[in-house]
Amino acid sequence: MLKKAVLLLLPFLILSLFFLINATALNENVPIVGPMVKKDQRKSLVSTDYGQISAVDISTDGERGSYPYHLQFIKLEPDALFLPVVLHVDMVFYVHTGSGRLSWADEDETRHVKLRKGDVYRLEPGTVFFVQSDFQRQKLRINAIFANSADDLHEPSIGAYYSSIHDLVLGFDKRILQAAFKVPVEVIEAITNGTKQPAIVHGVPKKERTFWEWEAQLMKRILGSKGYSMFDVNNKKKKTKTFNMFSGKPDFENCNGWSLTVTKKDLNALKGSNIGLFMVNLTKGSMLGPHWNPMATEVMIVLQGQGMVRVVCSSTMKESKCRNRRFRVEEGDVFAVPRFHPMAQMAFNNESLVFMGFSTTTKKNQHQFLAGKSSVLQTLDKHVLAASFNVTNTTIDQLLAPRGESIILDCTSCAEEEEWIMGEEEKKREEEEESRKREEEASRREEEEARKRGEQTQQEEAQNDEEEEQRQRQQEVEARRQEKEATRREQAAAAKREEQEREKRPEAVNNRSKKRKKLEKKSVGLAVAAREREEEF
Ligand SMILES: *[C@@H]1O[C@H](CO)[C@@H](O)[C@H](O)[C@H]1NC(C)=O
Ligand SMILES: *[C@@H]1O[C@H](CO)[C@@H](O)[C@H](O)[C@H]1NC(C)=O
Ligand SMILES: *[C@@H]1O[C@H](CO)[C@@H](O)[C@H](O)[C@H]1NC(C)=O
Ligand SMILES: *[C@@H]1O[C@H](CO)[C@@H](O)[C@H](O)[C@H]1NC(C)=O
Ligand SMILES: *[C@@H]1O[C@H](CO)[C@@H](O)[C@H](O)[C@H]1NC(C)=O
């Protein structure tokens, strides 16, 4: 019974296996965004005379299926307006250049915060907000990351991190809008009559600005029923304050640079968010020492200068998916490093390297450094270390003797050297690739030939098979014939022998009688002769 069922299911099993294999093959084809995205690889989402929005989806490789981090770069020309949108997910942002004003709709009023270079802020899902740039020379540039908040496990649908108020409002027809807004029908008509606006428009005069505020306000009221709220009622004041990277106190600072992490303590608005921020400034020829983050993936954006990044695979990763990397980064590049992957960032000798990062935790700086006073190695038993490196414990002592700070250090020409090694590796890889291609080509050709030959041989074989069969048949017939012949001969021989045997005895008898006959003949002859002789006389 079971056997029968299995037999019946077998074709389906094979079929589903086939689809499974196919499906994984298809998945392989889904472009996995690498761990580094150059500035010119950003995807443009909006481009008008008044501003641009570009986006980067970045995921750390080796973590297949990991959710890619979505970043947007919003650039507003002086005196431009990013029209109101409602946010679907958490948004944490950093003001890279310029200044302006962020406005969002609260329960009962529109709130504003001034934005200036270095400011950091977070907006919760459901917030209706808009941004205006100041009328000054510098563009307002905002680097934003979008992510789920701590208590919201819904995966945002890709591409819909926020939606425009315009689309939301005009999705309803006039009667509903009129009933909802409780305004004269002309107002609704005027709104629905308006042409669709791009996401960024020219800044509107002060007087008209109130219109957007009014609209955002009303939208907030409609959406407010969903239970979204920008504020804990208790700390309204605190949450309307941004945090500025340049006025904050660095976690670490020496002549080689500084680093700073923004925590919930620094920025109240980060409460409930999964995203933390940090910033590092490495002066010329310095390095952020080898370290890893055991808590979070880090997505970093280069704000200024150029440098090299070295990322080492953590050994738990499959070697095939993850290899040690080094790459050169410059202003505008984005790179991601997964948790537990040791990394080091280096500035070239001629330029300082400044980068900011989003990390997927809001906890205080969790970096674990390999060397120096705070090295994790310091906490391990020396003998154990000696064993793991297969060196004497004296060597380990020497290794760990310098107990200075080893967070941001002088590393003159390190970046240059890394770049040189990268170039060499590149060359080697290219050569390998080349020879691999050649080999592939050769084996392909060989296969082709083998296939052709195979076809021939197959034909020949088929022919041979037939001949062989015939031959065999003939042989069999022959053998059978010979066998028969042999038996026949044997039988004949046996029969002969028997006959001979049988004949032998009578022959002996015959012989004797013949002799007798001869003798008789002889005697007859003698008698005749005698008689003849007698007759002569
Ligand atoms: C709406 O547009 C139509 C034609 O484009 C125009 O006739 C009408 O007056 C407009 N209504 C309002 C309220 O602006
Ligand atoms: C980084 O540090 C260098 C040298 O200390 C300084 O000239 C530069 O302005 C700093 N950059 C930023 C963005 O703070
Ligand atoms: C700094 O040095 C690097 C490596 O030698 C070079 O590629 C880069 O162009 C230099 N930057 C400037 C601003 O000269
Ligand atoms: C450790 O090093 C010694 C030489 O210093 C060598 O003889 C030995 O084979 C090494 N052990 C392992 C496991 O590599
Ligand atoms: C190294 O370890 C050996 C035992 O394995 C011990 O006798 C020796 O004193 C140690 N040396 C140092 C410098 O700790």
C-alpha cells in the first residue's frame, strides 16, 4: 500500500524537487546589493529643478535573505519644499549640509524644528511631515535611513517608505473629502483641480505656507485615528529638540581623530527606534583600529575625504559567501559591515576621512577593539592565547604589553599600502578570472568535441552492437552445430568402435577358416599337382 502511494507520488516529488532547484536558482539571480555602493550607483527617485532624491539599498553580503537597509539622500536646492508625506516606517536622518526647517503635524498644531549641518533626528511611523530649505547658498542635504521601529514587526513594502499627502487625499472623492474636511465645496474642488505635484517644489511664500501646514494638520487628524502619535505626552519639549553631532561630546578623541555615538540619552526622539547613529573623523594618515560590533550591523556613509576600509570575515560565515575585503571609499559612498566582522577604516596621508554611520542598535558604543587597553584579548588567559596562536607565552606577553589606547591611532601610509595590496589582489583576481575563462572555454570546446565524437561512437556502437549480436548468433549457431557434429562424430566413433569390437572376434574365427581354406586349397593344389605329375609319367 505504502509502496503504491510512494510510486504514485514519485513523479510529483521529482517535479517539486525540480521546481525547488529552479526556485533557488531564480533566487540566486536576484541581485544582492553588495556591501559597498558608490555614489554614482545610487538610484534616482525624484529629480526636479528644486531638488533630488536618490536611494541605496544595501545589504551585508554573506547574510543572504537579510533585509536590505534602505537609505535615501534628499537634496533640496535653496528655498525648496519637500511636500508633505506620511511616513510608513521609522526614519532616522542626519543633516549633511545646509539648513532648513522640518515641520510635522501634531495632534493640535504643526511643530517645527530648525535643521542645521550635523543635526540628527528621528521621525516615527505615521508622522506627517514636510521639509523646507532655507534661502541660502548651500543646499540642504539629508541622509536618511528607513527601518522598522522596535515594536513594529511589519516588513515595509519596498518602495513605499512614505506616501504623498496629495495621493492620499485625492484617493477619496469630493463628497467624502467635503464631509471629512467640513469645508466649502469650492475648497475641495480647488484641491482636486490642482495638477499633481512632484515630491519637491519651489519653496512657497510664507503666506501660502500655512496652506501646507493646514493640509498636514488635517491629514494628521484623519490618520490620528489610527493611533499614530509623534509624542509621549510627557516629554513633548524634549522630543522637539534635535541633537547636533558637532556640538556633542565625542566618546573618544585624540590628535588622530574622534568618534561619537548618539544614544537615546543624547536624542530623546531615538526612544523606541532600532537605529542608532555615530560619526568618526580620522585625520590624515590615521586609522580606526581593528574592531567589531557584536550588537549591530553598521551602514556607513562617507561624508568627507577618501580612505580605505578593511573588512575581515567572521569565521562562522561560510567561506564561499564571505571573503575578506578591502575597498576604497570616497565622499558619498555607502558601505555596510555585518555584526561580528572585524573592520578597520583608514585615512590617506593627504586627507582626513569623515564618515557617519547608522547602526541597528541604539545602545551605547559597543565596539570591541582587538588591540590596546580595551582589547578583548586582554581579558583572555595568556596560555589559552598562546595555544590559539601556537606561540610561546612570552610572545603573547609582548603582544599585549602596550596598554595604551588603540582606538584611533596613527597609521601613516596604511591606507596607501592597503590600496596597493588591493590593486595587486585585483590584478591576481583578473588573471585568475582570465585563466578560469580560458579553461572554461577549453573544457567547453573539449566537451563539444567529446559530444560530437560521442554521437559518432554512438552510431558506431549501435552498428557494432548489431554486428556483434549477429556474430554472436552465428557463433552460437556454429557452436551448436559443432557441438552437434562433435556428438555425432563421437557417436559415430563409438558406434564404429563397438562394431570393430564386435567384428574382432568373428574375424579371428574367419582367419582360422581362411587358413584352413588356404591349407585345404594348398593340399588340393598338391594333390592336383601330384596327380598331374603322375599323369605325366
Ligand atoms: C477646475 O478646473 C476647471 C477646468 O480646468 C475650471 O473650469 C474650474 O473653474 C476649476 N474649479 C476651481 C474651483 O478652480
Ligand atoms: C575632521 O578633522 C579634521 C582635522 O582635525 C578637520 O579639519 C575637519 O574639519 C574635521 N571634519 C569634520 C566634518 O568634522
Ligand atoms: C590622496 O592620496 C590618494 C592615494 O595616494 C590619492 O588617490 C588621492 O587622489 C589623494 N587625494 C588628494 C585630494 O590629493
Ligand atoms: C606549532 O609550532 C611549532 C614550531 O614552533 C611546530 O613544530 C608545530 O607543528 C606547530 N603546531 C601546529 C599545530 O601547527
Ligand atoms: C610560560 O608557560 C610555562 C608553562 O607552560 C611557564 O613555566 C612559564 O613561566 C611561562 N612564562 C611566562 C613568561 O609566563
